[in-house]
Amino acid sequence: MSEHDAPDPTTPATGTPGAGSQFARNSSFNSGPGIRPMRRPDTPRRLKNGIRLRRKEGIELLAWPADAWSTLLLDGISDAVRAEGLDYARAGQTATLQILPNGVEAQVQGRSPRPYAVCITPETLSALDWDRVVAIMAREAVYSAKLLAGEMPPLVEQPFASIGKHLVPHVAAQVKRTCTCGLPMPCKHVMCVSALLLERLSGDPLLAFTLRGLDGQRLLERLQEARAIATRGVARAHSTPPAAEAAPEAVPLDRSLENFWRPGRQIDEMPSETEPFAPHALLRRLGQSPLQGKFPLVGLLASIYDSVAENGRKLREGAPREE
């Protein structure tokens, strides 16, 4: 081959199948140390350490109130947009997600260099409405007991219905959804944030109160305060024992080991009927435990207290105590 026939090293080979794509893969513009492969134009920019959808079931089989919110959040979203938005959620394209009493604010990374700002803003209840709801819920122990145990049954809607309101809006127009992407609403970025929000609602039902204008933890605090005021002088956790006139001389501990867990003689003199009391009043006042685990600590302690009380009743009645 003559020097005139030699190919120009700066020009890609032609006449070879796949030569153009081979050049694209091997070009110095697309490879080498520290160079990322070129992104496909129809895919979003990948986000490192983004917020991902973790539920294996996706956004299906949700319990109340998450299932009721799904009807509102997914209203008007086509199947194609829904599928693409779920892909965004599973891939971790959400940079930030905040659930506040004035709405949900998030940033979702798409194809543009900067993330899109997504807002989901439900209509909130007024301060007067919340005062009335808390007062109604404080009249019945079942509401505080269920909420403190981490449960959110549909009966929580009843205090809201009694004042002509709803905890979960019944009309999709009461939930405003916006995004800065410029696409027709509701877009895939809104769908992505909605999926993450439904996952949060499924794991923490108290967020349903936050979405309507009152932080869920603050609602519990107000409910416990209202319960304490409403039951003052009517029901107590335990009767107040009379003050002892003279304390008996204490027996040394080493002489009390055998009888340490045995009741005193006065147990037979106790009245068989006691005044009504609110069960687990101390646990309710303390509120939810900051410790995280598979089971709610408040519920576990309540079960232990019930077992101790039951064994105490059996012991008092002469029945064998459960080990």
C-alpha cells in the first residue's frame, strides 16, 4: 500500500459495519480516565444518594389513610406517566423531600442540569377547626390510645366529620400539584413525589394530620393535654393512698430475700372494688418513645403492665400465678 492509500489517522474508518458507533465508543470525547459514558438524551441525569421508593409492592395494597390519599394524588395521571414516574422514584431521582404543615416540597432530577421543584399543597384546616377536632377527640380515650399505639383506624375521621370537615380531602381539586418542568400536569415528577409520599404515609399515618395543617406529633401533645384536663377529678390512673402516720422500721435486705416478691398482709384488707381509672395513663402522657424498633415500645409496655396487673389480681384471689 502506498502512502497515498494509507488512511488518515484523524478520520474514522468507513465502509466497515458499525464504524460510526465504534468510534463513538472509543472516541477520546467519550472514554478515558475520569470520563463518564455519554448519557442517552431520553434518560434523566442520574442522581447520587437520591431518595428511593423502597416498597416492594410499589404503591399498591396501602392501608388507610394512604389508600385514600392515593386516589387524590394519582388523579389524572395516565398509565404511561405513572410508570415513568415510578421508575424515577425507584431509581432515586428525588434530591429532597419535605413534608410540612403547609404542604410537600421536593426536588426531582430530570434531564435538565438542575432539579425540578415539585409542590403538593392540600387545603389545610383552620386553627379553629383543629381546636374543635382536638376537643372532640379528647372526650374519648380510644383516639389517644390508638394513635399512641401507632394505629390509624378510619374512625379517626369521625371527629372531623362531626364539624363538617374531612381528614382526607374528598375532592381532588383540594390538592394542588405543581412542577417547574413545564410539562402538562400532572407530570412524571409529580408522580415520583406522590409515590414517595404514599410510602411515607403508609409507614407513618400521623403525616395525614401534617398534610392538613397540624404536625402529627403536635396533635398527640395537644390531645394528651386536653385528655389530662378533661379527666382531671373524674378518673385517675390510681387511687391516692392515705399518708402513713408512722413508717415501720425497715427490715434489712438480706433478711427479706425470701419474701421480697410476696405481698404484705394488708393485701387482704384492700377493697375489692376500686374507682374507675384510665388505663395506661402514664404511658399516654409520656407519648411515643424516641426509640425505634420493630414493635412500638408503648404497646409493648402496655402489654407488660396488663400482664403484671392480671397476675396481681390472680395472686390476690389465691389463684396460681403465671410464670
